Amino acid sequence: MFSLIYTGHAIEQRLEDALSQVGLSLAKFGALTHLVEAGEPINLSECATKMSCVRSNITQLVDRLEADGLVRRVEDPNDRRAVMAVVTQQGVERQAAGAKEMARVQAEVAKTLNGVDPGALERALAALK
């Protein structure tokens, strides 16, 4: 059990280190990915739901992304009280750079696991959920 926990932390750290090379964290990359995939402004409450976190965490995350010039806030045309986030061009570019780093780490992990039956590994991990 501890081996799984340590392995998860090690992979998470590898991802954080890789993303830091392009000025992102896992949280920032996740939020940018949701915004890029949406292709339109997203209500902050909806973003919180997609990222499985509370609204106050998304507000702080969007604050940091906005300070970095990666997103901007816009008014919700359907609700004057609501705020939406939209990714900037710089945010799109940074998310793409982050996706390349994620793919690189994924390839490294896959290479390390070369010879391990991927189906068996996936089934074993899924059984633990």
C-alpha cells in the first residue's frame, strides 16, 4: 500500500517539476486545460465542479492565472452576479507547452514500465478505486 502512495507522490512530483519548466503547476495546468477544451468562457462554479474543488480554491487559482496573464475574468451574460474565466492566447500557448511536458513525463513512465502488461496494470489500479 505504501509503495502505491510513494509511487503516486513520485509521479506527481515529476509532473510538477516538468510543468514548472513552463511556469505552471498541476493545478494551473488543469484549469487551463478545462478552459482550452471548453473553447469559451466558463463560469467559475462550473470550473470548480470540473476540477472537483470548492469555489474559493478556483477563485484563488484564477487570481493567480489572471496575474500571470493566462486567463481573464469576464461577466456572465446570463447572470450579472456570476463571473466567468476565459483563457488568453498566452494561456493557450502555455497550456500547449504544459501538455508537451505532460506527454514527455508520460512517455518516460511508459518506458520505465516497458515489459509490464499495461492491461494488467490498469485493471489492478482500477480495482483499487
